[in-house]
Amino acid sequence: MKKNHKEIPTNLEILCKSKERPRTGDVFVVKPRGDDCYFGLVVNSDIKLVNVFGEPSNPNNWDVVLGYIYNQQSANKQEIPKLDLTKLLLPPLLLDVWCWKLGYVERVGNITLTPDHVLPRHCFLQVSLLPEQGESYRDEHGRPLARQTEPCSTYGLTPFRGLDDMVSRALGIPEVKE
């Protein structure tokens, strides 16, 4: 029998489900069970994933946003700190908008982005299943990069379970096993 998302255990609490699509500049929170809220920021809400050939990877253009999650937390999600790029909990992520729809990520505000909010370059490792393609580094739009820059993440969709595992690992919380 197939489980639905309500039956899948996670370390992240379900906060507030949203039908509204995340927008660039949205400040959001994730909340591990028994812990404070950790803040995040939508840096670009118009991302289209591409395959190793630079073609759209899904004809339906998955809803993906470029987001940061900071190692900045508060018990009160309305007490938004000054978001600091030197305090990233994780490298930049290509987050599935279902993280918001299912309530694992909750929007708590919106800010006007300035250069102080955005890394000068985003780097993602793309690994091909085709041996002749190998590994390459790309920006958030799938454009090739000459070399790796830090922080670097993996190029691909991060669904709510992937987000749950990444936040858990970063905070030293044992990952939930199905």
C-alpha cells in the first residue's frame, strides 16, 4: 500500500500549508521537532531545471525555487533576524514548492533583496548517469561553470523529504527512516 505524505514521518514539523507560490524575497522558516524555527530566504522563485544537455528536464517545468537556509533560529518565527550569508546552515538549495504546499516550509515575511542577501555565484554539482558526461558544475539555471565554488550543493530538485534529511544532518539529528 502506498503511503501519502501525511503518513511519512519527518523531523520537520508541519507548520502552515500554503496554496500561494513562493516569491523572490520571501522569508520562511522550517522547524525541527522540539527545536526553534530556522530561517530561510527565497532568492529566486523562477527556476527551471535542465538536464546534462541543457534541455528542460521536465516538460511540465517543476516548480522550483532557489533558497537559502540559515543557521539562525528563534523560538518566535516573527522575530526575523538580519539574514547573514556567513551563517548558512546548508548550501543553496533548489527547493520543490511542495515544501510550502505541504507545510514543511512556512512563509513569515518578504524583503527586498540587496547584494548583501545574495551570494555572488551559485554552484551545483550535476552528476550524469551517462559515463561520457561525468560530473559538471552548474549555476541555478543549469549553465555550466568552469569550476566549483563554495558553497556548492547538488543540482536537482530538493523535495520535502530531502530537505528534512539535509536539515537533520546539519543539526546532528538522526534522520527518520521509513
